[in-house]
Amino acid sequence: METIISKIKKGQLNNEVIKKAGEILKSGGLVAFPTETVYGLGADALNEKAAQKIYAAKGRPSDNPLIVHITNMEALSRIVSDIPEEAYLAAEKYWPGPLTMIFRKSSIVPYGTTGGLDTVAVRMPSHETACAVIDAGGGYIAAPSANTSGRPSPTKAEHVEEDLGGRIDMIVDGGPVEIGVESTILDVSVTPPMILRPGAVTKEMLSELFGEVAVDTALFEEGSANPPKAPGMKYRHYAPKAKLCVVEGAEDEVVKEINRIASEKIQKGGRVGIIGTEETVGRYGQGVVKCIGTRQDEATVANRLYAVLREFDAENVDSILSESFSGNGIGNAVMNRLLKAAGHHVIHV
Ligand code: AMP
Ligand code: MG
């Protein structure tokens, strides 16, 4: 199949492109489009056959449910059977935005979209192009990250083309995304509400809103007795081809240890990648060194994370050593993705 690739400049919605995307979605096809978090692979969420095509294109396990994207609260009331008070509160504050909430589904949402679950995940994105595509496509668009399952999520249209070119009908290229990690997933059907996946709407922000929020404990543990409550979080995910190891500790010690391991591996003929920060990159003597952002603002790290992992794939390194991050605010989402990409391979110094 030939994939149509159309560019849309920020603030300049192109009606022809949006119309074409809408037609493809309404006839059951697949369109990748930018959102503020990562690029999504869209299909009509209420058309079981269309949603199934997403699984085939991505190679996604069929028990991993999709997030339904909408642009208004009326659409929400049609696809869920009950809207808890907490959901109104969170929607008021963080919709449109990088927050997904879990609800009990209504009968119009097919099980093919929810991975057989009676619940449905819903998000209202803020990205102008995303909203236009969703509306043009009928208003209910299932859109997981537009990558091959298991690879780092796409933060640029080029990443989508790399993974899915020739397998989907269209890519709407809106340039690089703003946030760079997937939405926060919040289960509002339990008390207190529980974070199933950390993202740009942070635990700190949600605690302020609800007084108390829980976090799915399976998220940061390896081989936890209970599987993660968001089915997708159990898979090896976000991963580069090379073996990734995270080194944790005081900055000077971390730099020393990464230099030591890198030099050992290089002496044995290995090709080593190093993930450093603006504060440290100058202190790495060898290997393929990449700057992921600044510790002063970990949103910059979230923004570069997946692109850096993909860049290392292109450089054919066989191992990657990464510094670790604070775990606070958006740093929590960064560490969650980094630890998963590393298969929880961590060295403490
Ligand atoms: P992606 O769209 O690729 O970011 O993946 C969607 C994520 O949302 C996966 O981790 C899913 O497991 C999770 N998810 C979707 N629907 C539900 C649901 N009904 N209950 C819990 N998690 C869900
Ligand atoms: Mg994904």
C-alpha cells in the first residue's frame, strides 16, 4: 500500500489534508497524526474492523486496549456508561490535554477497541491538528502510539514512516511533538483515583486536585506479583535494539562509573552509546555520546527520550549506558519509560 504523507504547518490547518484524513478514517482506514504527547495511529473507534487494522499494522498484542480520542464532553457521554465526579474534576482542569481516564464503556464501543474489557480509556487531546482529524473522522478515534509494537514511540512523522510506511493509508506530518511521552492514564473508577501510567499530568498535579492519588505499584517494580492494571504496561516496550542500562547515584559517581564501563566494553570491541545531560556530556571521554536535555528542566528530557533511543538504533551501538533522573514531576514518566526500555537493568553507585 502507498502511504500518503501530507505536511501541516503549526497554526495553518490545511482543509484539504484534514478532509482527506477524515474520508480515510470514515471508510475504515488508518491515519497517523500528531498529538501533543506522541504521534497516534488513528482508526474509527466505533468500527471494530477499522480498530482491528491498528493491531495488524503495529503488530500489537490483541489484549492491549486502545485509547479513544474525542474533542468534547458530549462525545464522552455517548461512549461511557457513567462519569464519576472525579472525572469531571480532572476534565475541568486537564482536558483538553495529556490525560487519559478509564471509564465503564457504553454499548456502542466494540470490544475490539477495548481488548475485550468492559472499560474504555478516553482522552481529549489539545493539539489543533489532532482535534481537526478526530472531528473529520467522525469524532471517536482510537489512536495508540504510531510505532511498531515494542519500539520507542514516535515523536516525529519520520519515526512513523520508519515503522509504518507502506502499512497505513496516511501520515499527517505536523512536525515534532511538544511533550514526547505518552499521556498519563488515570483510573477514576476507584477511590482514591489511581495512576496506571505516569505522564505530563503528574502525580503532584493530581494530588493537588484530589487530595490523594494512588499509583499502580507494578509500574516501577520488576516482576511484580500483580500485573500492571493498564494491560499495555506489562509488555517490553519503548525499547531500543541495543541493551540499555541505567546508572543511578550522585552525579560525579555516575559519570565515573559510565566512563569506566564504557571503556571496558570498548576495549573488548563493543560499540557503546552514552545518554548524558547538558550538565555532564562534556565529561564523557569515549563512545557515542548524546545529550538528552537538561536536569534543570526534565521536560526537555521527556521531549528527547524516544528520539535519542531511535538515534542509537541508527548508530548500531550494541549497548547504551544512561544516567538516571529525579523521578519527580515529569521525571517520573521519564524514569518509568527508561526503566522499561532497560528491562529494569539498573546499577547503583
Ligand atoms: P498507547 O495508546 O500505545 O499509549 O497504549 C494505550 C495504553 O492504555 C496501554 O498501556 C493500555 O493498556 C492502556 N489502556 C487502554 N484502555 C485501557 C483500559 N480500559 N483499562 C486500563 N488500561 C487501558
Ligand atoms: Mg504505545
